[in-house]
Amino acid sequence: FDEVLKRAVDRYDAIMEVMLASLREERRQTYSIFLPFHPETGRVLYVPMKSINRDDYTITFDDEEGREWTVPVTGGNVKLQWKPDFGAR
């Protein structure tokens, strides 16, 4: 599934454009197709992405405590929201 996640990074803007059109305004502010697992706790985070790095396939986000993290989208570090996941399969 890592290759699918890399493809999602490559096409992030196009996927987000489709997804944001289907969401209410308040959800648009925080939505991301990626749901990172917290590097320390393993919990799924519903947080906006600060950046998407297409060169090394990493995402950067702040956790609930405001700490910034950068993790690869590969290796089980993230999952996709259900709609993009459904389309990816």
C-alpha cells in the first residue's frame, strides 16, 4: 500500500480539490486525506497538514499539544480518510 500512499502525495492537490468540494466549510479548515498515527502514542490524529513533501514523501503536522512532527507516509505511519481510501482500493 506504500506505493498507493506515494501516489496520493504526488496527486495531493487534485485529491484535496475533489474532497474539499464535498465538505462543509468548517470541516474544510482542518481536512486532510492523510490521518497520521502519533509517533509516540500511536493514536490516529485528525489534524491538518502543515506541509506535504513530494521529494521524500513526508508530511508535517502539529499534534494536539502543538508539537510539530514530520513523518513518512510509508511504513504504516499514516492511513487515508475513508473516501480516498475507498477510491485507492
